[in-house]
Amino acid sequence: MKIISVIKVVGVVGVAAVAGLTVGSTVGAAARSHSEAGVSATADGKPAPVIAPDYPTNESGQTYGRIDQGVWPEHEPDLILVAASNGREGYVAKATLDEITGANVSTLEEAIAWQEQSDTRADRVLIPVFENDGSTFLGSFEITKTIGEQLVAPDTED
């Protein structure tokens, strides 16, 4: 079973981990408050630009790759590498993943609305996994709702 942990940061939710394959990036004001977007620091503390990864691009113009290559959410690829529940590696659409995890919210109002909707969502959501072309279906990626670090067991029939 693939698990995504969800962290709430200043009313904004970000992806913390994706299937053990990738490391997510915190989204929201808290992440950006430590430095300007696009700016990093060298070992001696001097400002240095953050260079966005050079992801490959498919024929549809979508970038694809691992989520941990980007420093900021804006640096993440359009298609993110995951392992489908059938064991096959493929890609999920960042937009779909962000919508389900709340990583696309940018205001307190959006965060509150997302949280209210989240309370009514299923404990388990399956999203499609594709080849790097973004359209050839390979399987499904499972996102399981968590409360803190406690996994919510999906409803099962006896």
C-alpha cells in the first residue's frame, strides 16, 4: 500500500512523501519565509540562485521526473514518478496530486475550504498512473488519508 503523509503548514497543506520514491516539498508561506523564491545560499552564506531542474519533456510538452529534484513546488515536473499499486513505475499528474493533497491551495480561505472538503473525502483515493507520455494508463496510485501519523484504515467488507 502506498501512503502519502499530509502536513498542514499555516493552513496550507503540502505533500510530505510520495510512495517512498520521492520527497515532497512543503508548500506555503512557512517554506518561503526562510528565503526568497529562487534564491539559495552558498556554504559561506552568500546568496546564490536556485537552478530549476532540467526535466525531460514529452510530446505533449509535459515535463516528467522525480519530485525531489525541485527545490520549490514551481520546480516540480508536470508528471511525478510514483509506483502504481500493481508495482509498475509511472507518473501521476502533479495537478491531480496537488488537488487531492491540498498542495494547490494558496490562501487561508482556500485551505479552510479544502479542509472542509477533505473531511468528506474517502479514506482512500486512487489516481491514474501513466507512462511518461501522460496518456498511456499503467495502473493506479493509492493515497490514504492520515490523521497525524496514524493511518486511517480503509473501510473493508467482512
